[in-house]
Amino acid sequence: MNKQNIRTCKNCRYYNAFYVKCAYSFDKHKAGFCEQKQKGVYKDDKCDLYKSRQQKEKTVTVEHIDIAMKDLEELVQIFYNCDY
């Protein structure tokens, strides 16, 4: 039985979408660039080079939280008696 690739390029780790500059923002275009094929592709194209995107989980350590707390305490000291 033939195995069909049902995964589209827009979810592939090698796909980078093109963006179009508008008056106040950037809009995502329906095409992009495939880093594996080195050419432009549409977001709904399919190929055998598909790989899912890596998860972007970040580990937060106690040291990072301590740094953030010190920064927040400094901001509180700066803006404590500030009148807007």
C-alpha cells in the first residue's frame, strides 16, 4: 500500500514563511522558502523531506527568577513616588 505524505510544508521545520509589508504591520504570505530544497514553496505543498518543528520549551531556573526579582525590586524603587 502506498504511503501518502499528508503533512504540509507550513508545519515543517525547514519552512520559513514570507511576510508582506503593509501600512502598519506585516502579513504572512501563502508562500515561503524551503531550506532543504533551497527554493520557494507554497504552505500547502507536500514533500518527503518533512520534519516536524522542534518544541520550544524553556527551562526556568531559580537563578533566573532571582535576577528577575532583583530587576523588579529596582523598578519599584525607581517608580515608587513617581507621579504620572
